[in-house]
Amino acid sequence: MIRKQVGLRLKELRTQLGISQEKFGLEVGLDRTYISSIEKGKRNVSILNLEKIWKGLNTTPKDFFNSDIFKGDK
């Protein structure tokens, strides 16, 4: 459940910035296929990689998790 939610939130914020998985991956130092697997909820992301993602999205952990995606059964 949480992997799927993190993936949905990452995709939501990344697409709001209007950048591709490939460009985002290059910016944060993670492979495009890794970003894709996170967004699909297939990857258990380490806290260190989450930190890279938050920085790349120009957000904080609090703002990242402050979403309806993390409330209820989505």
C-alpha cells in the first residue's frame, strides 16, 4: 500500500513540474527505470533515495506526505 502511495505522489508532483522520468532521474542521480518502478509501486525506496527525490521535487517530507493519496484506501 505505502509503496503504491509513494509512487502515485512522486508521479503527481513530477508531472506537475512537467518533466519526464528520464530528465528527473538525471537531475536526482537515479536511473529512469528506478523512477518508473517507484511510480508503479514496485520498489521499496530507501530513505536516502527519498531525500534525493524530495530535493529534486523541491519539496519537504512533510509536504510530500501531506496529500489525500496517503489518506484512506487509495
